[in-house]
Amino acid sequence: LKAGRMALQASTKTGGSTMKRSALAEPSREETQQWVRRVHEVQCKRMTPEERASLQARTEASREMTNRSKRLKVVKGHAMRSNALAHEALNQMSSASAAAPAAFREVSARWQSAQLASEVRQTRALTRLAAPREEEEVRAAAEESDEDEEGAVAEVAQLVGAAPETLALPTAAALAGGQDASIESLLAQLRMEPQAAEECAAKFTLYEEYAKEVEKIRTALVDFYGDSSPTLPPAVAQDMGRQLRKVDSHEAMGVPDDDGRIWFVYHMMRQAEKNNRTMAAVLEGFQKKLEQLAKNDQTECPICLESFVEEGSRAAETLSCCHKLCQECWTHWKQVQHGHAFCPLCRHEEFLNVVQSAV
């Protein structure tokens, strides 16, 4: 998964994620027992009801913002896979021969199968994020996210009939609106309407279904903004609104009038591909903002009450339920639970009871 994995990892890095995979050594039994006593002192003896209520409010605000950020990441991942799949389908069609018209139909069928699989993965991930997350066991979100993304790229690459390393997700430059020479060369095959019926039908279907997919991404983006804007700081909500207006601008929605000299599918496919990249960039920008807001909402570990730092044992670890705690507390808590830890914030009373018993 060389190329797809590298692109996804680069996307995660540029997305400003604070989710770091824990690299702490496994603590000794005595170290974990010391941690239990320290947490018991903080949680059960020193914290007042008012302090606990304030801490829980900050923790839940951060959790909600993190959850929204993860939802954006899911939609962005699908948008980027859709772009890569459109490139791959055009590439395969450019290599197909008019002497074997069935080849165009087969490319179209493979593309539709891969596109559907990507959409199904998106739906499944969003459903999981929307559901209550008080499972028997949670994981570090970075581990879960890496596996989901790598698996998605591998699956759609196989379905579309491409080697995983050739399924290139949009680069940072492409997302920033830079000129993409590769797509221009691939789109050249659409400038003239094909004479062969099967080739014409396959290329028209590719444009038609891809345009529908891009519209679905736009709808998801607009719906997310409508749902989230009331909970965001006004300045952030206004900036997001300005970016959305660019997505729906006349320039983004229109195509040039060339008196029919060029097949209209060329113009429409070109615009859909550009809009796909634009929306992926907007999603990434939104994701960065929400990650920063979540970071600002919660500056200390709600278990040991120590301030988060960028690296090391006090770095924030985001769990699959979107709660955050420091890596040291997470490592010790997993040791207490013999590797099968539930979230100590989702089930806080139960967590306190376990700590009390351990002491």
C-alpha cells in the first residue's frame, strides 16, 4: 500500500492531528500501583463536586469537537478516494482499445464497484461515530484510524483493478488548487465524443455517476456545516461559511460555452474533478480548525489532572470514543484492566470503583 498509505499518512500529518500512537514502555506492577494510588488521591479525595462538574463539562466539549473532526476526516477520506478512483478509471479507459469495446464497459463496472465500496465504508464509519461509545473495550483512535484508512485504500484499489501503489490520492498541492497535469492529460480523451457506442456509453456513465458522487460530498459538507455552526465560535463559523460559498460559486458550478466544438462531458468531468479536490481541501481545513478547538477545550488530563504536553508521557491520547487522556494514564489503565480497558470517562463511576478496589 506504499503510495496510498504514504498519502494517507501525509494527510493525517497535515490535518494537524494530535493523536499519537502510544510509544511508552509497559509499566511495572509497582509503577502501576503507584499510579492507582495517585489517581485515587486526585479523583476520590481532593476533587470537589464543583471541580468535577467543571472538568466533565470541558471534557465533553472536547469530546464533541473531536467527534466532529473525526466525522470530517471520514468524509474527506471518501472524497480523496473518489478523486483517485476517477483518475484510475480515466487512465484505464485511455489504455483500452476501440477494437475491444467490452473493455470500456468492464472499466466502468469496476469503477462503480470500487466507488460503492468507498461510500459503504464512509457510511459505516459515520454510523459508528454517531452511536453511543460506551463499549466494553476502547482503543487508541490513531490505531483504529490507521487501519480503517489503509484498509479502504486496499479494498478500492483491488476492486478497480489497480495496483495499490498506483492509486494516488490527491497531493497537498492538488488540494491547494494547483494545476494537475496528470488529470489534464487523462481528460483529453473526452474532448471528442467517441464514435463507438460502448466507449461513448462507458465514458458518459463515468462522468454522470462521478458527478453524482461529488454532489453527495457537497451535501455532506453543507449538512455538516448546518449541524455544527451553532456550536462553533462565531469567527470560525463565519470563516467556514465563506469557504462553503466558494464551493457553490458560479465559477465552481459553471462550464464554458464553446459552441459544441468540444464534447460537453469533457467540461463537466473537468469541473467535477476540480470541485472534488476543492471540497476535499475545505474538509481538511474544517478538520484542522475543529482539532484545534478540541485541543483548546481540554488542556489537562481528566484522570491525573496534569497538563497535556506535545510529546512524551503527558501527550494527549484520543480514544475511539473521542475522549482524551494522557498517554501515561492510558498505559497504566490498560495494565490495570489487563489490556481490555474501557473508557474511564464514558464509564467514570465504574472507573472510580475499579480504582478504589485496586487501592
